[in-house]
Amino acid sequence: MSTSDSQSRPLRSNAVASAVIVLSGLLAWIAHFTAAPDMLDDDQLKPWGYTLDIILNHRWAVQTDFEGAIMSKPPLYQWLCALVAIVLGEVNASAMYIPSGLAVIGCGLLVRYFAARWFGAWQGLFAGLAFVLSMLTIKHLCCARSDALFALTVAAAAFAAWHAWNQPASARSWMWFWLAAAAASMTKGPLGVVLASGGLFAAAWERRRGGLDWSVLPGALIWLAILGGWFLLAVKVGGQPVIDKMIGQELVGHAMHHEITKAGPFSKWYQPPIYFVLRYIPWCIPAVIGMIRAFLKPETDETNRRAERFLLCWFVAGLLIFCAAPHQRGDLLLPLIPAAAIFAGREVVFWTASAPEKLRWSVTMIVVAAMVGGGWWWNHKGRLADSQVQETLAVLELHQKFVSSIQARKSPPEFLNTTWDAQFAFGVKQPGLTLSQAVDAAKRSPGTPFVCRETDEVRAAFFGIATRQIAITAADKSGTVFAVYVSNPSPN
């Protein structure tokens, strides 16, 4: 596919392409946001707990989750959530989801810009859509995790690395790379620098050093100062547990073995390619074909060929890293999707090379409608019966009934350690009580409400000393009952 072919039917305005991507992302975000939440899925409660720790306890340097465990990754995502929460006045779903949604849409715009700059405006449009509208990324539009922000910051660093490589050697040209890499590292650790640098293997492939020389180092010192400065502050505040968690368990531990199965590197090397094919539907098909085409029949234009090879190296190097990792999860591939999306967008344009502009716009509208509609169906219908969704809905209903009760105005609730995961709905963060501790508290403090997962043991322990005021049963096979017991008045 030549660049001249791609330019034969130019898109009239890059601004229009950007508007389509933003609108598509917003529609997909709304489709997800208005659906039943799934806060008990994929450890989303950990960032929620970290954000509450910032807002309630002003712990900006290092935070703990609802169970009191030290955070495992740097805090940029929860910092952003906390800033949104300050504006909104509370830590809620909007505060947790707005940063993720903006990160996905922002990354889509970055992908569009560079794809259009290298290969053409239509390629940019479809590449942006191939990032924003896929099964994998639609999930992360409303997901209280740092993956979407990590993808954005890694992509920004990777594109900055491309720019610096193609410029005369200059410390200033590398500064943008290191600043973006610092943001990526402050999101999920040093892996951000490694993933963002993968495309630079193309320098050996192209036999072109470009800006790769000692001018890289000054920016590296800034990256080290930002990441190292925060880490030293976190250790000062949190002590040895910060080192044990982030270095021993997260950085070294996850690189050497799986925390549960203890499997070593490359034990499940085949999973990341399978995740890519299954999670990046439908764009994985044109993406893979586009990568093969770029490898077997590279562009004749020198700049475009370098861009192809940079993207190939970015994707393949990152995929090999994830193949080596003992810790496997499909969402980890998100920082590689920008490169894949550009190949997918180029391939779609290649397939429609002889199509008139109206047909291309028709394809665009069909893609947007199909992916947004599919996202709406999955979030509103397809996953509604999931046990974690139903338990989340039960917890939210329990909270609504509690705040509308007289009891809510008398005493704040205590939580048993079986319902620490319900604290997000009540906007609190406190140690969970064992059942024996709750019984003792009920005897000492008449009128205290206790939030729990109701079991025969709980009913027996509270018999005679506390009365069940509210009970909500999750509408799924588990039949989990969330309840609020209120300790009885003192007999005296």
C-alpha cells in the first residue's frame, strides 16, 4: 500500500476525524457508565480505596486499600481520581471512571494524529477508532484501574521516542520522551519505560542511529528524579512495607514467578497472543494482516517504512515481554494496542482503497454503531447476570436504604471484615471487624449499625444483642445476603 494511494481520497478535515473519535468514545463511555456497575471485578476496589485514603486521610504519597494493604503500584491514577473527586465533592463512580475514559479517548486521539501524519488522514481516523472501539478498550472506558492511563502514557512516550529518534541528536528532543515515561512509570512502574522504548529496536533494523546517542541521558536523570523522589518519600511515609510490596512482591516477584501458582518465566508464553486475538476483536484481524504486510512488503517511502518498523518493534517487543512474564492477564496488553490499532486502520483503508468517500463514511458509521451498540448490549444485558455485578447492585441498594433510614442519622456504620468490599458504596475506609469484635462492640455501643454478609453464624452471634434492620439478597445463584444489624438498646 503506497502513501500516494492513501492520499488519493483525502479526508477533508483532521478535525472531523478527531471529533468522530471523541464522539465515539463518549457514546461508548455513556453506554458503559449508565449500565450496572461491577466494582467487585478485577480489583477495582483497590484504587477506590486508595483514592478514599487520599481524600479522607490526606495520604498522597502512599495509600492503603480497604483491607489496609499497601498499594502495589505508583499513585498517578488515584491522584487524578482524587482531583476529580475534590471537584465533584465525593469519591464516586464518576471520580473513578472519568480519568479512565479520558485516557482512552486521549490515547485514541494520539493514535489518530500519528497515523494520519505518517500514512494519511483516513488511516488516522480508522486507527483512532480501532483503539477506542474494541472489546478490550471499551471495557476500560469505565474501569477503576490504571490500565487505560498506562496505555496513554506509554503511547505518548513511544511517539515521543519516535520523534526523538528521527531528529538530530538533542537532549531537548528526548526530554518529552522522558517526561512521558515518568508519567507512565508513576502509573505502573518502570515497565512503562521498557514498553515505550520497544519501537527503538527499529534503529538496528533500519541501520539508522538518528538521535540515539548520549543526548538520551540528561532526560533519564529527570525521569529518575521524579520516580525516585516519589519512591523515597513513599518509603519515608510508609516504611519497609513499601519496599517489600513494590520491589519485592510487585517488581521482582511478578517477574520471577506467579504469586499463586509459583510458575516461572515463559510458563504460559502462549497466553498473550491468544489474549490479543480474543480481546481485540474485531480489529485483531486487520491488525495482524497489516503487520504481516508491513513485514513482507514494506513501504517504499523511507519515513513511512521507518514508522512501520517502529510500530512492529513496539508491538512485538512488548508482546515478548508479556509472554515472558509469569503473571498473565489480557488487560496488560492495552499499552500495545496503539501500535496494533495503526496497523488495523491502515489495513481497513487498504481494503477500501477504491471506495468512494461516501462509502468510507458509511463504513465508519457502521463501525461506530456496531461497536457502541455491542458495548451497550454487553454492559446492559450480557453481563447483567454476573455474580459480581449483582453483588455490587445489592451493596448499592443496601447503602441507599441505609442513608434513607433513621439509623443513618444516629450513628455511622461499622463493617465486618466479610464486607470490607462494601465500604466503597458508603464512602468510608476503616478496618473491618471480626465477628467477635462486632459482638463486643454491639454490647458496648447500643444503636451501632453493623454491615455484614449475613450467614447462619452471623445470625446466631447477633441473636439477642442486635436486630436486623435491612437485608438485600443479590439476584444471582450465590444468593449472597448483605445486611445491616443494629445493636439493641442496653437493658439498663
